[in-house]
Amino acid sequence: MGWLWNQVHHIFDADDGSFPEICICGLSPEKISESYLFIRRIADFVVGSPRFFNREAGCEQGLDEVENAALLVCEMKANPFHFMLRSLRHEPGIVHELGVFILDNAIALDYEKGPIWGEREIEALLQIILKIKDNCPGASLKLEEAVSAKDRQLLNDALDRLAIGTDD
């Protein structure tokens, strides 16, 4: 395994029954809308029939009943919502399952820890995070309080290294 695996695998592959969240904060409405569409496009499968509350319509709706439910959240016309995706294909691998929480200024991703996380899967997830953060200078990561300061730094260092394309 390479440097990425050595640096961060323990954050992903130790099956402790948790579903940690990585929140990408400080996103503009346009970036949230664009990222939502990107995530939906790279996923092979939406789990179940996710719904959200459309404040403007005064009722629950399915995500696919509107053009862009994330944009409605950003416009305060809908409540934040969570949905699950499977088989997100993004270089260099596949993220097998990912929860996505859409907020008006952030996108939070949650994942199940366990042995399905190899180096390619971890890098694919980190590349998705980089894509969401791209061209959004105020974007930052927020991890759960249970994540140690050392692990926060390791993850941020890995993202920085991937962003500049350093492989050694």
C-alpha cells in the first residue's frame, strides 16, 4: 500500500460500528447545488426513496420530484435532508456506500467504517471531498469531536497532498 493508506487507513477500516461524518462547511448555495448534482451523477444507486420537506409546497416530496432539492434547501424553501447512495464511481475507485446530508451552507458525508475501505476507496472519497471544496476558498472540514486532533491533521494533510498531486 502507498502513502495514503499508511497515513489514514485507521480512520476508515477499523470496524467499530460507527458512521463518522465529514462535514464540508462554508459552501456557497451554488457550490452546494453543483455538488449535489455531481454526487447524484457519480452514484449508481440511490438507497430507498428519499424524501425531503418542501416548505414552499407545504409537503414532503421525493428527491427526484424536483429538479434540484439541494438548491431549494439553500433558498430556504426546503428543510435540510439526508439520503444514502451506493457505488459512487470517482477516480481512482468506488465508494461503496455514502450518506449525504444537505444543509444550506454545508454538505456532510457519513460512511460506515470497516474492511471495505482500501486505498482506492479512501482516495476516491477524498477526491470527492476535494471536488466539493474546489473553487470555494471559504470551505473547511469539520469532523466529529470523537476524532482526535492527530487524525484531523492526518486527514487534512492527506487532502492537501492529493490536491497538489504529490505521490511520493
